[in-house]
Amino acid sequence: MLLQQLLDGHVIVIDKPYQWTSFQAVNKIKSAIRRTYDLKKFKIGHAGTLDPLATGVLLVCVGKATKTIEELQNGEKIYSGTIVLGATTPCYDLERSIDSYYPYQHITLPLIQQTIPQFLGTIQQVPPIFSAVKINGQRAYNYARETKTDEPTPLPTPKNVNIYEFEITDFRAGTSAPDGFNPTILPTGDAPQHHLYDNPLGTVPSHLPQLDFRIRCGKGTYIRSIARDLGLALDSGAFLASLRREQVGNYTLQQAISPDQIDEYLAQ
């Protein structure tokens, strides 16, 4: 690829790997561009953060394409993944261990299908406290990491989001808890608390029910919050166990490359 083509504006579609931050992915591309073109200063950024435990489409904008970041962020997104029912975690995904268990034997596929319409259209959603949204000018995850217990943690402001499609692609009903399982004994860990992504990944108890989904939604939608709210709507608990972003606007996984393929991509 000619340098001028890149600087005139180019969007590189990355398939972000599991446990990478979006910042890491952008840095990988930035280093490759500097190395390939012996370039020190240029504009680069991404159009929409993906959580470290999520994979899939991350749009990296280079040169004049950075002017289109807001427009790209406004595009529709398609996600697929897995929600676990019958338990919750503080961050609504596996960045933290389970903090509570709930009844799940009453949950059936027909009940889930009856509940899904509540999540279609324009709905109000509270972003996760473990997120980059701002509360009083500070990132929400900074409040979440505070160790103070003498005052309540402020919550993000609810906002309207648009859910266009919510399809259940598979459902695995729960089974009886294994012998010796005690829901009052929660998983523990000795992980450092100073940084969210330093913590060990949680595990999914195999007896809990799971559903696979596909969601088409508008900007600003937190799939983790949908998992939490679905658990509440089912008179239980839920958290997100896996997430893959399949599409952003007109950009799809079929167009994506891994960060490790960037040198070959630039050489084309």
C-alpha cells in the first residue's frame, strides 16, 4: 500500500484477539506503520472500543479517515455470544468471579422467547459500572475499583439504546447442581485489585443454563447490560460469558485481519 493512500484516509478492519485491549490493537497497527514507512507522526484511532474479553471487528482509522470515527461509531453493530443464567458477576462478564447464584430451574426456552420482546426497540439501559462511561467527570471503572465501603458507589446515568434484532440461536438447559456444590460459597481469588484487566478470568459452572444469541443494535449498547437485565426479567441472574462483534456498519468479519497480519496487509 502506498503511504499517500494510507494518509489520504484508510480504515483497517481488525479481528481483535481475546484478552487484547482495543488500545493494544491500535498500538500494534501504529508500530507496523511506523516501521514500514519510517513515519513518526500520523493520525490513528479506533471507532468503538471492544472489551478485552470480546473479539471481532475493530475499525482502526488512519490519516484523514480519523475524521470519520464518529460517523463509523454511529453505525449499526451485530454481536453474537453466550449468556449464562442463574448467577451474576459484579462486571456482568467474566472479568470478575461470580458474586451471587439464583434459581434457574424455571427458565425454559419458551419463557426466554416470551421475554425477549422487552428488549426490542428503543429501551433504557444502565451502562455497567465496570465501563468507560463517565460519572462526575471520572471513568466509571475508577469508581468500581474503589475500596471504600462507607459510601455507595455512584451509578452511570441510564440512557436510551436501540435494539433492532435479538435472536436466540441455541439454548442449553441447566442441570442439577453437582454433588458438593454450595451456592453460598462463592469463588475467591487473590488477584490484584488495582487494574480490572490484571484479574484472573472467571469460570462458568457447567450446570448453569446457557443461551447463544445474535443481536443487531445501535451505538452505545452494552451487551453486558442486556445480559444483566435479561437475568432480572427472568427472575434470576445472568452474565455474559463470551462476545464477538461480527459487523460495524458495512464492515464485517470477512474483511478483517488479525493484528499479526498487519505487515503483510501493508505490503499489498
